[in-house]
Amino acid sequence: MVGEEVEVAHMPHDPRWIEVFHNGDWLATARPSAELDAAARARALERRREDARELKAWARRARRRASVRVAPITAPGEIEQLDPSAPAKAGPGAGSATLRPLGLEGQLNRPLEENDSDHSHGPQR
């Protein structure tokens, strides 16, 4: 909860404990660490270590998921320099290099089928 704002409820005349709330929800009853015996202190420290291990594992899984999500969709190959002043290619094969990595080169310049022209909202191919 580092950096989070919490509310504390306490009895002014009884410093043995405080109640801790976050967004109106009860989190814990906190007691002064000086009053903990050795066994309670060891349990608290072990719980803190377990929480840190869980947080590291969660962060590792999140990094892996993020790297999969942003994986490149193109394959390595030779870079083709385009001449901006050259007219655009027309006809079959024009632009197929762009669609090849996506597996869509067969879709380029294909004739419309009769069902495609009626703009129906049914399943598309």
C-alpha cells in the first residue's frame, strides 16, 4: 500500500492498536511493533517476504504477457526502398508484399461476390 492514502481510526487514550481503512474498507488492525514477541515478529517478516515473492512473480508474468502482445507481425527480410515519385503499381500482385505477412495476399484485388455487394451484415468470408 506504499503511496496509497489510508484512514486510521484509534482510541486517543488507548495506544495499543489502530484500525486501518482504505477507501472505506477495513484493512487491518495495527499494533506497535515493540509489543510483538519474537514469534509474532518472525511471522510478520515471513509474510512480508512471501508477499514480495508473489509480487515479483506477478510482475514477471505481466512482463511476459506484454512481450507476447507486442510481438512483431512481420518477418525479417530485405528492406525495399520505395521511390515516392514513382506511380503506384496497379494490377495483380500490387501490394501483395504488404499483405503476405498477414496471410492476406489472396484477398488483394479479388472480384466482389454477389453477396458482398448487397452490404448484408451476415457472416463474412
